[in-house]
Amino acid sequence: MHDRKPIAESLERAYPPDTILVRKKPVMAYTTAVMMHFQSGAKILIIKARGRAISRAVDIVEVVRRRFFGGKMSVREVIIGTQALGEGGDMRNVSTIDIKVEKSD
């Protein structure tokens, strides 16, 4: 028998603890995760998304920056790219974004 780990568990291990991977949850769920990350004392966070979740990632950063931190959080770096998914004839390109944000005191 094969020992296979659930996909969600393997993806969590692929990213460092200062990274949030945006998927299909509502914006406010990720907003809460960002707030909890910064409440723990961290100063920097990377929000990653790909495909249709890119607009959700931008919404998350804007909601946190404008509504909750009121100017005490800034976007330090935005990296956009393309990731190839699939194999052979099923190969396709998916857009990606990494948004690095920093909380100032």
C-alpha cells in the first residue's frame, strides 16, 4: 500500500509559516488569518495566489490595509509570474502572484 498524504497537508508543508496561500475561501477568512499572523508579532507576510484567486488575494491585502491597519501596513513587493500545470497535451499556463506586505509600528 502507498502512504499518501492529503493534498492540503502536503501544500501546507511546501510553504513557509510566513506565507498564506489564497484559494476558494471567502475574503474575510483570509483577512482573519492575516490579522492573526500580525498579532503574533510578525512583521512580514507573503500572500500567494494563482489563477482566479489572484483578484481575491488583492482584495485581501486592500481590506486589511485600509480597514484594519489604516496606513500601518504597506506592500513591499509584488511578483507576478506563470506556472505550467498538467502534463503532455493537457499542459496549460496559470498566472501567479506573490504579494509581500509589511506591518509598521
